[in-house]
Amino acid sequence: MTASAYRRTRIFSVLGALGFALASPAFAGLPPSINGEPMPSLAPMLAKVTPAVVNISTKTRVHARDPYFELFGNQGVPRQRVEQSLGSGVVIDADKGYVLTNHHVVGGADDITVTLQDGRDFKAKLLGSDPETDVAVLQIPAERLQALPIADSAQLRVGDFVVAVGDPFGLGQTATSGMVSALGRSGLGKGFQNFIQTDASINPGNSGGALVNLRGELVGINSMIFSPSGGNVGIGFAIPTDLASGVMKQLLSYGKVRRGNLGVEVQDITPRIAQALRLKDANGAVVTRINDGSPAEGAGLQTGDVLTAIDGKAVRSAQDVRNTEGLLPLGAKVKLSVQREGASRDVEATIAAVAITSVDGGKVDPRLAGVTLSDLTADQKVGGLFGVVLSGVSRGSVAAAAGLKDGDVVVGIQQRRVGSVKALPVGRGLGGGQLLLTVVREGSVYYAVL
């Protein structure tokens, strides 16, 4: 026997000893049962879950001017193009036809179509959308719907098994499994965040889909991934149901989120700040400013105080404070744990509303009718950004026709700088005819004419 033949024979012998069937069709697949018991499978659970997960397709009409005409000072006839996108959603109320999804899946869309697992298509109505938490609620006029039960996401633990269901890359409904990799993730961009991190595969098109536990209960809404390539690398994020449910209730009640505010500005504690304030460690966030008449002032907070916990939840950074206060319901009473001059104390504050102005055609300017303006949050001001944010743009409004969207930041009106909602220019000073807005969107500056 040659050396190579001996090695092949030896390899086959080892594989046989390990229990690998060689050229035996009877063992080509797994047995249907073990000792009379069925093999473990997620199939029964998914059979109940998947009818409640839907595909969402949107169309957005975008107006653009022809640059050829603009060279000669003529605005020309606006051209129109249609942008399409795909995502997922979850039926959470079968009787009323409510579907929970992401804001970035449906925000600014002109047409929204929901496709059920059984192939039925329905035009959806957008009941409300919140860009700060990336949550949106749709309604479809469908019968024979199946909804997912909602679990308490606060009971999740790192290591719990979860399954993500959605429509990745438009391929059709797909399920992937993994576990909870981390909880309470934030600092992944703008807005208020408290993500569940999972290694269950989440890819483009999965956004708005379901993250469920092994009982088939909804624990999160798939939202985003962290990836250098744009595809799944095992780091996906979902909005926990505790957060999504709270936002959903406000959207159904008011059409928008009435966001709370403590009225403080805070910053991270560096080693030098900790030394100057004679702190034992750098945990918490130091208060640098307190707004007049704010809940923080009423609670007795002072500049130089260190916030260490809000309602018993530890504060490790300024981002923790921004996330927590932005997710608290309006009117909620919260306990603030504070360190001042080496002593610890607890105070109570009542969450108040962030300044918001609804423009109904007369309060600011008729050309802004159907627009809701909000002051920027402290998180949005990072980097020196100023202005007011469009927290709501009604369909059919002049602003919507001009291409303005939720989340746009208006930094100037008629070439005059805008600092806050209260400081908006009003009256005849704006002039008649066209209204020129200077808008910031995703880091780019452009003009919009109403």
C-alpha cells in the first residue's frame, strides 16, 4: 500500500469511528425523533409568529429643479422622481389593524403599502411617527389579522435566545436566530436610544421587523446594524418593546410624542473635572446649566451637582441623562440622585414639556401651516448646530410639497438666523411672496422655498 493510499484509508477509518456514515443514504439527514421524542425545533413557534410580521413598501415623490434652467436664472419646471424602499413591520393589534415599524422605514413617504404573509396588500395610513426613537405606527383596513403578544423587555437578560423575523434585502420573509448580546446600548447616533444588541442576523429590509423570544412574544423592533460593509456582521440592534410601546401609546393618543425635559445641561466627568470637584470617581454627569423655571430648578439642583442616578438607574455619562429624560413620559415624577460637596442626596422632579409650537396658519406664518416645530435637544446641539427641528410635517402642506421632512433642522428664515421656537421671526418682517428657509439635513445645507 502506498503512503497516500494509507493516509486515505486512515482518514476514512477515523471518520467512521466518529460516527460519520460514509455512502449510506439511510443516514443522509437527521432522524425525525430521538428516543421517540421530536427533535427540538423553532418551527412551531415561528408558525404562530410569522403571520404577524409584514412587508412594508413605500414610495416618496421628490421634486427637483433642472440645473440647466437655473444657469439662466430661470427656475424651470420642477422635475419629479419617485424613490422606493422596503422594510418590515409587526401587527400589534389585530382588531384595529395597528402595525408597529421604524420611522426611517415610512418617514416622509407619500404611499405606504403593507403586504401580509398570505399575499394580501393594503394601503396603510400613518398614524404617527417619532424620528427621535425611530418608531412609527401604521393602520391597515384588514380582517383576519394575527397580532403578536408583547413581552416585558425589561425582563430580558444577556444570553437569552431571540429570533429576528423580517424581509431582508426584499428576498421575502426570513427568520434568523441568536441571543441577546448586550442591553441598554446607546451613543449610536442621534435620538434617544436604549437598544437591545443581538447577534441574530439583521440586514437591510429587516428594519421594523420583529425580535421575539422563544415563546413567540415580541421583545423588540429591529432597527439598525453596525457594519463596515453594510451587511450583517453579528452586531444588530432592536428597540425594546418597553420603549416602543410607550412611544406607540403617545402616537396613538396625540399623533406625536410629547417629550419631557428636566431643563438641565450636563457634560461627562473627565479626570480633571473629578479632581476639581473632589470626586472619588468619574461616574455620573456634572450639571453645567439649569434653565429658569425648569423642573431641575424646582427640584433644587445646582450647577456643579453630579447626577449619579435617575429613578434608580445609574448615570454613567451625559448621554445617559439625555436618553433617560427624553424617554420619560410627560408629567412623570422622577427621583434624582445627586452628589454635592461630597454628600449624596435624593430630590424629586416632575418632567415638563419641551417647547413645541404647532404652526396652524396664523401663529407664525401661513406658509408654514401644517408644520410642528420643536427646539433642538442637547444631543442635537452637539457640534454647534442651532435652529429648530421639524418634528411634524403634514401631508398636503406647502412644506411637504417643497420636500421638507420630519427631522429637518431650520437654521434660517429669510436669511435670518433662527435660534429657538420662541425666537422665530413673526409678523410682516417676513415679507410676502416666497419664504426662504435654510435647512440642514444629514449634515448638508440647502434652501427650501415656500
